[in-house]
Amino acid sequence: LELLGGVPFVLTNVPQSLLSYSCLNPIYGTTINAYKCDRTAGGSSGGEGSLIACGGSIIGIGGDVGGSLRFPAHFNGITSLKRSGTSVMGRSLVDASLGPMTRTVRDAVTFLKIFWSERWFFRGDPYLPAIYWDDHQYLNKQPLRIGYYYQDGWFEPTPALKRAVQETHSRLEKLGHVLVEFEPPDMADAFKLFLGAILVDDGKYILDKFDKVLQEIFIFLVIITRIIFETRIFGKIVKPFWPRLSKVCEAFALNTSEMRQMFEDIAKYRHRFVREMKALRLDAIICPIQVVPAIEHFYPMKLISTVSYCGLFNLLDFPAGTVKVTEVSEIDELCLKDYPENDLWEKLVKKATKDSVGLPVGVQVASFPFHEETVLRLLAEIEKSVELEKII
């Protein structure tokens, strides 16, 4: 960044554990949301998201393993992009991916045009594919075939998150794109693979590095890693009345044989997902970015299951980004009364989402690996369409 003329001037807050969409830190404290002080800024890159939304910076760099760029952007009403990772054939793990966080899509495009045009960037790391910014892909005016879904079959989004996709669907159709309904295959299994890939050691590495200062989160992790995931007994007990938790309990490999099988299952799932997209001749996908808008600080560790909408594209190694398209309305708040309460997670989501009127809501765009320019093109078109509607 400094070689390109950038001036890094501040290090922003992250949660102690990372891998969290809250932003609690025993040293630097709790980062608050740019719109509402009792709500989280998101994580892991929550400090960056809040600072940019408040006008304290024009661009920041964050990391994304399961939504850590996209959650803070969604919660604070800004833009972010998770690029394709650098997964190595035969090791189908979910890799951390660095990407920009900006106030506008235009700023992200400007940054990446410069960053990806420098040959030294790829020479410095031989494992990076030498793929440069593709202006043709970004400036292409041909209509695209875009898949869409309002819910992924794993967790029902709250009303504002579904409405964000519905309104984006309408805007993109008006721009001449073809919208095609798409159903992500076997999201329960996909979420299981995602969790297994990011915590291949049952979460032991994270737990060993975790300061016990954050008692509530520490106790939660102990229960999860030491009781539920090592024995899987709890999952079998709750399966009849809480099947989603049962699926989570099955996520973690107990030995190297199971881990190798998990790698194979991830590769198979990726190929299946791509086949289904290509069968519909899709260029990209739009979908919810989360189940909820920004929630209170203590909820995220209790609602890890809501990360499926972002985690899917980490599992697939797809580039994915988000842009603000609306805010939670009073009608959304009224519609929340019809939100299902089939298990404890849904009850918590319903409770956590109350009193959210005015909070920003983003939409998510994703495309095939190394098609970041397609994602940014659509994000820019969506952003411009939203801005024009405000003027009219």
C-alpha cells in the first residue's frame, strides 16, 4: 500500500477470537455500530467498518473467512469485497481472503484497479495466480443471467433482508438483466462442511489462544468444543426437535480419515454447485447477506448458524461483495411478528431483530472464482440504481 502511495494511519479493532461477527476485545473494548450504539459493528473487521461508515477513513483492508469483511459492511451500510482465495488443489480448506472495505463501490474499484495492475504484487508471492484487473469484464454492458434466492433453505432471513433481495431483483431486471430463481443445493450439508473446514481441530487452536476475560464467550466455546463436538452425543439427542443444531454437532472431523473425507466432500460440493449454475447459464448470484441487520453485541456468539449466507461463498471460494440497498422499515418491524419460532435460534433471531428501524441493510452478489470484476460491476449498477431512486 505504501509503495502505491497509500498512507496507513490507523489500526482498527477486531474481536479477540476473530471468527466472530461481534467486535468485543478485552484490551481495546467493544466497537459500536455507526448507526446505533447498542448494536454490534460486526466482525471480524468491525472497527474498520464502523470507522469508514463514520467518515474516519476512505478505505480499509480486512480479512474474510466466513463473512468478516461482508458482515461489518452490511451492519454499517458500506461496501466490501471478498476476493477469490488461493486454495491449493487437494487441500479444500476455507482460506482467509483479504479485501477492501470502502464507502462506495467506486472507491473499491479504484483501489483494486491500482492494486491488481502492479506486477510486483504477484511476484512477491509465487502462490498467487497472476491475474490482473480485467477492465473488459467490469465495463461489459451485455445483460447477465443472474440467479437469485430469498432464503437458502438453512435459515430464514428476517423481513428486511428478504426485501433487500426483492428490490435488487427488480432493479436489475429494469437494467436489462435476466433473473433466474436458483436454489443452493443441500445447504445443511454445505454449512456442515463450512464449519468443519474452518475448525478442523474441533476449535482447539482458537480455544487455546482465547483469553478467559470474555467469560460468556469462553464458556460457550468450552461447551461447544469439549462436550458437543468431541462426543456428538448431544447432537443425536437434540436431532428430533433441533435438527439444525444436530447438523452443526456433526461438522467436525474426529480423525485424519474423516478430515480427508471432508476435503473430498468439499470438492464434490463445489463441482455440484458450479454444475447447477452452469445448467441455468448463470453469470452471478444475488442473495441475502445475513439473516439479521445489526444486532446487540452479545448475540453473535449465540447465533453462529446465521452465517450460512456468507460462509457458502467462502466454502465455494467465490468472490462475493455487498452494498447497502435499504434500511429496516417500520413495515419490516411489523412483519417480524410472523417470523417462525421453530427452535431456539429462530426465537433469538426474532428477539435480536426488534427495534431495528433505520439500520442499514445490504445485499450480496457473488460470481465464479476470479470474476471479481463481474461482482463489482453488479454492485456498482445496484448502488447507482439506489442513488437514482433517491433523487427521483
